[in-house]
Amino acid sequence: MNETGTRRQALNPYLPSWEYIPDGEPYVFGDRVYIYGSHDFYNGYVFCMGDYVCWSAPIDDLGAWKKERVIYRSVQDPLNEDGTQHLFAPDVQVGEDGRYYLFYCLHRSSTVSVAVCDEPAGEYQFYGHIRYADGILYGQKQGDVFNFDPGVLKDDDGRIYLYTGLSYLKDAPMRKYLAGMFQIDGSYCVELDKDMLTLKSEPVLAVPGEVLAEGTDFEGHGFFEASSPRKINGRYYMIYSSVKSHDLCYAVSESPVKGFRYGGIIVSIGDIGIVEEEQAVNYLSNTHGGLVEIEGQWYVFYHRHTNRHRNSRQMCAEQIKIAEDGRITQTEVTSCGLNGGPLQGTGRYEARIACNLSSAGGTFMYQKEKTAGEERHPYFTQDGEDREDNPNQYIANLRDGAWAGFKYFDIRQSSRIKISVRGNAEGEMLVQDEKDGEIRAVIPVRPSADWQEESGEFHIEPGVHALYFIYNTIYIVHKIYNI
């Protein structure tokens, strides 16, 4: 709660604008929800440049996120004493002894490392590497799984299952290089002993990658990366990033080890599945996350991309519904996922909470190309360098016909709407509550080297609305619909 005792609004991204935490795995421990993810930097040149940082929030105030601390540093791993390897996506599970175990992979290693702590957001200490009973590290034998993005499930009977894996596309050069050494065709499951380190079973394929998915119900959405297991209402779920990369899908089974069936898409960062790929509402690349239940409501956590590249990712979350038969319906991306409903229709909001962003000609996918004419595309960015003091994240390069969408606001009464702008542009900002719908406001835009406010009359019926801001470089006579 804030100083007035009222609940804060929860926005997407839900962490401060200066924080770049992707790959988030959410868990409720006690009366707080904790996020364990990797750590990108603003304008980072590669993924996961930072040490692990934990954030948490009260379960009854999901807008009040607190930075706990740096919980683990990459140089604590004996395989990385020189600090040249980065910490990839982690997962956390509680052991039989009540301690918290942090599972992770270094970016140039196929082994799985484990750290441990007495509290969920304390300072973790290196514990060991996942190994066979004979002491050989899992991932070092010929034919072992190529361990990547570990996910850990603790079953109701206390048994611990570890899921790891990566599936290169069938035409990828790295596939040819690794295929003779590792299993690289999906997410594989092994059972761990009570020490949280020793394998009790051989790896079993849980969810197939692109090649093994052919001819199955997984075809087209085979496993790519990001194993995230959960047990919900007696069923075992595997949440994963598919070969499409921009979506989180799920598979479901009655067993933690085998029998997984493709379920569908939970969320796509471009809403693909709700719209066609060419209509993507955001710039696409990878995503990674998991599910958590908070006070009876289920959420999916995922990440988006900023700064016109893949290496500065930020976490978002959306409400989801899980039907009695176990099905999960795809949810759309919004600006208010953890808020429990729309945002207040009055107040000042940062442009960074836009859940849709596109040029006039559409978006593109970072993994495939940056397209000729990339300079036409808008993007989220900030002033200065990577830092925690007022980075001022905003939307840059909003050129003619580009647009940003915000969902949703509960607008009770309003007569004017304002924006803050700077730059060389001269034109107008159109405001609509449906994309390509009626124009609800026209706001002039004038050249300025400094941030300045511009406003226009705002005509809209009371209710819950999306707001789309479309920039035009020339003035056109518009009819404003009087309500």
C-alpha cells in the first residue's frame, strides 16, 4: 500500500523503467511474490550481462515491487572464476530441508549449477553441479542433454524433477555442430535425489522440438527453449517458448515425465494467434516466463524487447484463465496485467506502458532481420546509460503513421488529453479508442528540443477503453465525434 493506505496501480512492465529483468519465474513464498530471472542491461550488447537480482511484491499489492538485492554473482560458480560467462535463465525450488535452491546454466556450459539460501531473497551460495551417481557432471557425457534454461518441479509427494533442453531449428548451423555430441531435440526430464544434485533417472523427452514434433500435435509449435513446469489441479503443465520464439505455449500431461500433449498458446508478445503474424502489434523476438497463482488468480509472466534490439528485455504479466478441463485460453498483451482491471482514466502515465507499438508499415522480428528501412520503426529507449536514477524511458522515432496502443483505461469523465513530446516533428497526434476507429482527439505536435506538453479536446463515452496514439506529419481536417 502507498502512504494513503490504498493499493498501487500495477503497470506493464511492472518493474521500474530502469530495470531489465527477462526470463522471470514467479513464485509465492509466504505473503510475497518473488521474481527470479536473468539480468539484462540497458543497451546491452549480449543477453544476461548482469548478476541475478531478486524483486518481490506483497500478494495484495502487485504494484509495489521492491528490489531485494543481488542474490547471486556469476563469479561464485567455480566454472566461472574469471567472470567471462553470463548467468542464463534460472529457476528456484524449495528442498526437503526448507532451503531455497537456485538452478541455472552458464552461457558457455552444458552443465546445470545449483546455489542455495535459507531465505527466498537472501545471498545464495554455490552448492554444486547436477551430476550422475558416479560424480560425472550431467551434460559432460557424450549423448547427454544440452542443458539450457533449467526448470524444476516439486511434486506433491516431494519428488523433484528437473527439465532442461534446447531445440535448434533443423536448418540451423549450430544443430549440425551439436547433434553428434548432445540431445538437442526438446525439453528432457530427469528426477533428482533429495540432495537436489544427484540424478535418480535417465533423461526422458517431455516436449519435442521442431524435428521430433513433425507429425504430432506439437507440429508448428515444437519446443525451442525456456522449460517452466507447474502442477495445477492435478495436471502437469510445461510452459515453454516454441519454435516461433515470440510465444509461450503449454503442454499438459497426467505424468510429470511423459505423455505431454500440446495445449496451445498462452501469450504472444505480438498477440499472434489472436491476430495474423503480419498484423503483429509489437516487434517480435524471444520470450520466456512462467505461471503463478496469486490470491486465487492465475497469471502468466513473459518479457518484451526494447531499444531496437534483443538484449534489453523487460518483464510483463497478464491474467489468464484455466478451465476445469485444463485448457488455457490465449490472453492479449495489455498495459495493466497485474492490476486486476483497467487503469484509472485520469492521471499521468509513462509512454513505456504501451502494449502495442508499430510503424505505419507494421513490425518485424529481431531474430530474422532488422529489415531494410529499419530507421522507420519506433522503439522504447531511455536517456543516458544503464542506471537506476530517473532513466526517463520513452518511445523514440515515432514517424509518420507510427502508432502506440495502451490497454485499458476506465474513463469516467474527461474533456482534454495531454502528451509530452520532443523532437523535430511537426504534425499531429490522433487519439482513437479502436485502431482505425473514430478519432477522439487531435493533439498538435510542434518541434522542440526539450520536452513540452501538448493537448487537445477529448471526446469519448464513459467506460473501459483502449487508447491508440497515431502520429501524422501533416495537418488534416478531422471530424471530432461529439459525445
